[in-house]
Amino acid sequence: MKTKLLFLILFLSIGSHILNAQTFDDGTFQFEAINSYEAYITGSLAGCPTGEITMPGYADDGTNYYTIIGIADNAFSNCTGLTKVTIGVPEGAYYIGNNAFGNCPNLTEISSPYAYEAITIGDSAFSGCSSLTTINFSEVIDELGAYAFSGCTSLSEIRFSDFLITIGDYAFNNCTGLASFWIEKAIPIAINSTVFNGVTISSIPLIVPYGSVATYQATSIWQDFSPIVQSTFNDGTVEYKLISLSEVKVLGGASGCPTGTLIIPETISDSGNTYTVTTIQREAFYNCSGISTLSLPNSLTFIDNYAFAYCSGITSVALGTGLENIGSSAFNGCSSLTSLTLPDSLTETDTGVFSDCTSLTSVTIGNGLNSINDFTFQNCTSLTSIIIPNSIESINTLAFYGCTDLASINFGSGVTTIENYAFASCTSLTAITIPDSVETIDSSAFRDCTSLSSIELGSGITTINSYAFRNCTNVSSVTANMITPTSITSSVFWAVDITTIPLTVPNGSLTAYQNATVWQNFNPINEQSTLSTNIESLETVSIYPNPATTTINISSSQQISLIELYDLTGKRVLLKREANLIDVSTLSPGLYLMTIQTNTGQVTKKIWVK
């Protein structure tokens, strides 16, 4: 690294006329090549930029393609209108030159989202940036030049990793806003007393690696920080890491995977300091098959990706009431988990959170989510029913794919989209009622639901994409509540013989469906019964008992094709085909209208349920 930097500094000092360096621009930034494949940024083409700027990681001059390896000395110094800088750091080391952003008093943030290798900061690189509060790549800084952050009075916190090798004199001169200093080096770097000139470090916490407190307490300059605390610690069962001076995240087991009941506390103390537990780290308990029950605190807000994936022994999970976000596949493969309640505080889940939880039979979804993300309950083969709350707007791709025991879905009134394969291969599903709020049923949404017999489509549907009901070979009735037939292709009901399936459509829409592509192939096509109290009498039909409490018998000398029961608001509460006995035990007491269709006509009668 040092060899490369010395080469760059030598190059800058001896001048481009000696090395025949090429300068070029991309319309926004100016560059200077140091060879045929590397260049650095020398400034902005239009002088000092203002506001936010994003620097490229690569550039070309029309002939060669260059990796940008740094920002030249003085490149953006005295750019008083500059507020935010994002650096596109490619793979490899990077250099921010001497005084590169010196005296940019309105610069508040400098970041490099993809910086993974060492970044070297030159002398006075950010000197006088009095508004600077955020440096998101500090943990990959390896060398910090003299006066690098001198006069950065708004800088309250900075974190360094084991990358850091040197800290130059006066690097944090007059950084009077500094409130904490984090460094993940087990052996302290030798520094001069001038590094923190003008800063009262005796009242600033120093956070150091586990087991290094005593070493820092015995090292010149570092020993003057107070307090000095370790960044990681454990309680004998769980290991924790400081996120801030008041919060910690769970790293995993203190000595491998815990067993039995795992209770994560709301607060945890170390060396006299008490911290709130807010996060569980990625893969913290991955494949810890010995955990049987899990209790998470109300203080917890985030569970990261794969945190409990493949914990095959977990049978129950208590999620805290403060949980806001669950990362991808966090509980994937928890094959013994039987029930689950998602709190109302939960507003975001990533993909596959509970996929392959094959023993999961019961799920309660809170009202904080507005979507069920991709793969969330994929292959939860024991799940028998699901209630989608009104807060859910989208059921995403493969959300319930392969839930082979799922027999009942109660859709909330907020759902607008059912995405690709959302309920595909739910082979126990017998009936679905799509609410009027739904606008789109995407491709293969209910594909291979081979037990599905009854489909009711809400009035708001505008799109049904290909294969939505492919291979739903047991369908015996379809009700379409769209006044105007939604345009569909034959692939929607691929491998389903719709010529033998009755279609019920809204009153006044019969002709439209009879003339609509695909819909016209259903047989027969009937309009929904009108809710009139004018009774058309068919002597051949009798209904008893009436009033009824549990069941109603319908007898007729004619073949009964359809029975519909409506409450007095006009809502259909029951639909049966070719039946002579209906169950009314679950209905609220009151007056209902029953319409019975036979091969010779229909009759509407009043029914009392006690």
C-alpha cells in the first residue's frame, strides 16, 4: 500500500510533463491518468461543485478504460458550497490526497458505500470541514495523515477497525464535538499527544476490543480517555457487541450454539454500564439446532438475515412488541416451529423469512405490514389457514408457494395485488374469494391448486395474467363480479376444461361475458340473482325447517343447480351447487333471502335463522 502511495505522490511531485500523463474529463470531473489503466480525480470541470456530488469509480478517455484510485491533492479544497460527497471506490486501495477537501465548511457527509479495502487519508484532507458529521468508510481507513480532520468541530463519533496503522499529528486537532472514539485494534497505535490537541479526551469514552481495556489503560495518551470500555462481552450464554454507547446487538452464543430455552434480555450490563438490546446480528444462531424455545425482548427492533435459520429444534418463538424489521431468511428452515404471532410493530420483512418452516400450523399477521414479501411462507407445508389483515396491500411472489395443507384464505380488504406464484401448489385449497380491492392477479398465482373447486373474483380486478389458475383441474364454479369482463387469454385457465364449468356474472353483464374471449367458453353463464322480495313461486321446491337453527333441507322434483343465500345488505353469505342440505349454524340470527335455481327456473324465498 505504502509503495503505491509513494508512487502516486512521486508522480504528483515530478509533474505530468516528465511522465507524459494524460488529462481528460467525463463532462463533470477532470482526471489524470498515471498509466493506461489507472487515473485519479483532479477536480470538477466547472470549478467548485455545490450541493451533493457522486464521484465515479471508473472513467474512460475514449481509448482507455481507467480505474479511479484516488482524489488528487487540493482537488476540491475551498469548495464552500459542497454539502455531501459519495465516492465510487472500486476494488482495491484508494487515496484521498492532501487538502483534497480542506476548508469545505458546509460539507456534512462523505461516504463510500462499496469501500472494502484500505483508504488512505492525506494530510489536512478534511481540515476545516466544520459541519462534517458522517464518514461512513472510517472502518477501512489504514493511514490518517497529519491534521486530517483538524477543526471538524461537528464530528461527534468516529470508528476505526484493525485496518488502521498510523494516526498523524493533530489528526483530530480541535475536534471539540467528539463524544466517542471507537478503535478495533487489540494493540494500541503509538500516537503523539498532539493527535487530540484541543480536545478534552478525559471525558470521552474510548471503545476498544474485548480483553484490551487494560492494555489501553496502560498506554500513553490512550489512557487519558474515560471511560475505556470493551466493544464486545458476554453473559455466559450470549455474546454482545456495542452499537452505540447505549445499545448492543447480539452476536451469537458465548461459546458456540446455546441449547434449550434461549431468552434474550431487554437490557444487559458490563463493567457497570447497562445497554439496551436492539439487534440480532446476521447468522447469530445459524443452524443452532439445540435451541428449543426462543423469547425475544420488546426492545428488539431488528433481526438480521439468517439469524435463526435452520434452528430445527425451535418449537415456539415469542417476538417482542417493538420488533420493526426481520431480515432475509431469518427463521428459514425452523422445521419444528408450530405457531407464530407477528406483532403490530413489525413494518418490514425481507424475503423468505419463514420459508420451509414445515411444522408451522398457525400464523397471526400483525397490522403493521403492508406486504407479505417474496417466499415468506414458502413450503410451510403444515399451514392450514391464513387470515390476511386489512393492512396488507400486496402478496408477493411465491409468498405461500407449496403450502400443501393450506385449505382456507381470508383476504383482507386492502389487498390490491397477488403476485406470481403467490399461492401456487397449495394443493389443499378448496375455495377462494378475491375481494373487490384486488386489481391484479399475476402469473401462476394459484397454479397447481388441484383441490380448488370454487373461485370468486372481486369486482375491481383489471388484470389476470397467464397461468393464474393453470392446472386447477377441480374447479366446478367461477363467479366473476367485474361488470365489464377483464381481458384474459386462454392460458389463465390452462389445462382446465372451462366448457363444463358454470360462470356467474353480474346482472346486466351476461351478453358482455357471452361475447368476451375465453369467458364465453364457460358453460353455462348465468347472471347473479336479484335481491327482490317479489317471490316467484315454483310448486316443485320446498324448504324446511324455516325458521332454522342448524341446517335447512331443500327438496325439489327438479334438479337443483345452484343455491345462494344473501343477507339483507345484499352480501352473499353462502353458495352451493347441486345440494339439498345447507349448514346455517355459523350464520348470525336474522332474515336471509335464498335463491334456488333448477333446470326449469328459480325461486327466491325468505329464510329465518334463529
